[in-house]
Amino acid sequence: MLVQVAYSAISSGTESAALAGGGSLLRRAIKEPHLVVNTLKFAAKQGFKATFGAVKDVSETWYTSGYSAAGRVVAVGAGVSEFAIGDRVACAGFGLANHAEYIAVPTNLTAKLPENVPFNAACFTTIGAIALQGVRRTEPTIGETIVVVGTGLIGLLTAQILRANGCRVICTDLSQSRLQLAQKLGVEHTLQVGVSDPVQGVLALTAGIGADAVILTAGTKSSAPLNQAFKLCRERGRVVIVGAVGMELERPDFYSKEIDLRMSRSYGPGRQNPLYEEKNFDFPIGYVRWSENRNMQAFLQLVASGQVQITPLITAEYPIEEATTAFELVKAGGDSAIGVVLSYPQEQKPIRYDWQLPQAVAMSEGKVGLAMVGAGNFAKLMHIPNLLAMKEQVQVRSVVTANGGTARQAAERLSAPLATTDLSQALSDPHTQAVLITTRHHQHANECIQAAQAGKHIFVEKPLGLTVAECQDVMNAVQKSGVLCVVGFNRRFSPLAQALYSALAGVSGAKQVLYRVNAGFLPKTHWLCDPAIGGGRIIGEACHFFDFVTWLVGASPTKLSAHSLGDNPDELSAVLSFDDGSIATVIYSGLGHASAPKEHIEVLAGGKMAILDDFKQLALFGFKQKSLKLATQDKGHRALLAHFLSAVQGKHSLSLTAYDGYLATACAQTALLAMQTGKQEPIA
């Protein structure tokens, strides 16, 4: 849904930590030495110039902020039935419920407001759900004594929820004024740390027994609050961690009292689960009573009934135009930063999906006008530096992404006059001749077809499509419009791959090829592993290697057999047969060590042998050509882009087309089928 925001709440804990940043690079290197190791590995492959650019890019990247907002629905997407235009709602989710005039949010992260809950109270719903989930993890019962450590925003909400649950609450904090606010909200007992001993105070209030549970809502790198929580508890008490605290545990009290230590993960079940948060699959209520969304609804009911008060927690309100001042207040901390909210104008006005440079940018003669579609990590790392290096040949006219901030930052870096979330707007520019598509895989085919229909030449990252049918649709659109279409099989354009190809040109007869890929581990939650988005690792990445061996052999693949390791379809050993008698074996695995080279290629033909290691070193045996070694790895990304741009300018024809993208996807799709059937299958 599209929601016009009325209020958003600034989280004094999470967002103040983000505002503080990671400190200097040197300080981060000392604290996190693995980052230095990873950077040096990257430098060994890409060179220090590229590495410096990548680090600089990360340090200067903009990130959306905010995750708790409230407003009114102004548009609903297909399939949304439980919400309608005009509904008053609370919204959750980092990267979704942002500090912005308009936000796009899925239904599972949206809850309708009770009539008597105003927007400025409802904008605390996500933060309230965090507090509520912490209480649920505590499993309090009526009459129990619960200590809340920390009386920031989440702590004060937690205390009120516990009181509504019939618990006796003790709050501890360094700040006397915050403890006084807790008392105004109905908390029975408060203990100021540094003035009195919290352990002795809790023991005195519980007849020497100790608290039934302690909820840690404070944020600190110190482990002292956690270890003190063990001392505050009775035997077999519970300690629940809500805030980010140090976790160097001291054994004696933890062990001797047999304390139950629990973590509370954000808003509740469903958090960080793409099926729940992005695809709106819900949990059956009989099995998961309190999901993220149900926690949001329950918190709103507590506010509506008056059992949780929000107004006393709002310590400052700023219009969105004064957001900088609001964030400075939060960053400074103190009692005035407990509950800071941003308000937004509510007048109806046209919704903008673009940002444009204030001055017009003329199209330079002789350059290719380009729209860049997608500006994710790979585009930032590879394509943007290449486009900047080739500015004599190309002028980026627009950047299109799903996130407006990402589009604008990339557009400013590329001096592009337009940043937009609307692809059709970029395609309507008469000065745009071509598009560079670097979005997630499930979007490739549709975006290629839109570009072809608009008469734009296409450079699309692999895969061309997730299925053979999608690839065929793209080929039909490209053929009908007469535009060029190249797929991002850059390895063909590596200088060492080109040298290998040239050396093999003088060898007659069939070839035996081995391509081993040390792909590395990916969690199953990664978008590439989602068949509907990334296509899975074989369709989404192994297509690269099927294309390479097909190009290297120089013949058409006819049949393919494949085996998986157990029931894991991402562990692949495939054998391709070609119409000239050649055979290519592709081994793709995530089981290898990260420090080992990723790609190794061997070719045996005509009494000769070639070994290409990770596109850095080419060893030739029996050839008249000499072996080669590069100072840094070059997988041909820039060379492929230059090839495409020159073809758009009419300087030569493409050596890589949409048909190659179709053929690579066909091989990958056939490999998945062959793994299922255990038979050699004809390539579709």
C-alpha cells in the first residue's frame, strides 16, 4: 500500500546509534579485524584503487532511516483486500516505514488504528510492538515482580505493558528525571543507579527473594547490566534481553540460580522473514498467536484503552522540514530525546516519483544516452565506476531504482539529470538510446521487454530470464523492435579469456573442458536462493559458466546430464555434450573454502592444454602463444560495457546477443531437470 505519512517516531536507541556511525576507519579496523582481512583479499583481486573506491562508496552511501510511522492509505496494490483508500494505519519496518512523506508498505506490517488513537500516538506502534514482544518473551504472570532496566522509550512502554498485565514493576536507571516520569506513568518503585544499590533495593522490595524476571531495555556495550540482572533475580528467574547490551557472561549467579536467559527479537515472529514481511504469508493463529502484526494490533488496543499512555512520552515534535534539528536532539541524547516525532503536511498534492537536477542537462553529441535501472551493490561496485571511466563515450541520463534515495545518490554521482522510481519515465526520454539493467533477476525479462518496446538498446545483467519462456519473450520483443540486446556474460571479455579463445582457434577437433566454481556459502534466506526472485543459484549464477564453456567450445550444446550433492540443487556437477563431439564439465559448489580461488578452468584439445586460474593467470602448454599473468583480476566487465556502447554507436555488431542469454538459461533449466530425473536430457 501507499501511505501518506502524518507522523513518524524517531527511535532514540536504534537511530541515535546509527547517527553515531562506526567511528573512524582505523577505530573500526581495530575493533573488527576481519573487515581488514576481507578488504585485503578484495584488493588482491581488484587492486588498491578499486578497493579504495569501494570503501569510499560504502562510507558515503545514504541509508533510509525510520521504522515506525502512521498515516492514511492513499493507494492499494493488487491483491490487497483488508485495507482501503482512506484507512488510518500504523506502519512498521526498517526501509519501509521511513521518515518520508509517502511510504510503500506490505499489509503484514500495517495495522488499522482504533478511532480514538491519534496519529502522533500511533506512530509509536512499531516501538511499542518491540516492548510488547519483550514482555511476551518474559511470560509474566499476575502478581509477579519484574525489574525493567533502562527507562528510555522502550523501557517506559515496557513498564506500562507489565502493569497492564497485573505485574509489580521496578524501574532502574541513571536518570532521576526519567524515573520520575516512570512514576507518573504508574510504576510503583524506582531505583536510581549510582545513588542506591539496585541489587539491595530489589531484595528489600521483595523480602530478600529477588525479582521474578528482569527485562533489559537499556542500550550499552557494557556487560555489567546483564550480569547485574542475574543478581537481581530470584532462583530460576528469567532475564530477557531487548536492548543491545554486552554479553560477556559471568557464571556464578547465572549458574547457581539456574537463570533462564532469553532474547527478544524485535517486533515478534515474522521479523526478518521475507515470506512474512515481503510476501504477506501469515502464520496460522493456532500455532503462532502473536506475530509482528498481531503485536502491533495488541499494542494499539492498549493505547486505545488508556492502559498505555503515549502523550507523556512525546518530548519533542518537529515538522519534517526541521528533521536535521530533530536528529541532532536525538543524537545529543538526554531526557528531551525520549520521544521525538516528525510531523508531515497533510494537504493533497501530486505524488512525485522522481527527482531532477535543478538545471537542464544538454545531451552531448557523439555520446550514448543511457538509463541505469537498478543501483544495488554490484552496480555501485562495478558499473558506476566503469560508467564514470567511460564518460567520453556515454552520458547517463537517468537512474531508476525502487528506492528514491538510492536513485538520487547514484544520479548525483553520475551527474544524471533524473532519478526516478518509474521506469516508464526514464524510457520516455528521447535522448536515452540504451538501458543498463542491474535489478534483481525476476525483473529482468519484463524490464527488457519494456525497454525494447520503447525502442531502447539493452544491456541486461545475467540471467536474461528465469525461464526459457521468459527468454523467448525477450527475444521476440527485441527482434520485433530491432534493438540490440546484450547479456552480462562479462567473462568472455576478460583479457585472459580472450587470449585463451585466440589460442584455441588454431586447434582442430573436439575439446574437453572443466570449469570448477568455488561459489561460496549463501544462506537460504538470500534473495538469490529464492526461486521466485533470484531463480536459485543455478539459474541465477551458474548460467554464467554454461555460457562461457559454450562460447569457448564454439559449438552448440545438445544434451546435458547433471547430479546434485544429496538433495541440494545448488551443488551441481553437470556434463554438456556439444554437436562437434566436445564435452564440458561444470562443477558448481558452495562447500569450498573462502580463501581459495573462485574459478578454475582447464581445456584439453589437440595434444595441448590450457589452465585459466581465476582470470588472473593463464598457463598454456603446447601452444605457440606464451602464458600470461595479470597484476589484478579482470573479469571483463568494462570491456563488455565498452563493446555494447560501441555497438550502439554503430561501430561494430554485437558478439553476444539475447540468444546467448536464452541458451545459458536453457542449459541451467535443463540441469535442474536432469538432477531430478537422473537422466541425460536434451537442452530445450
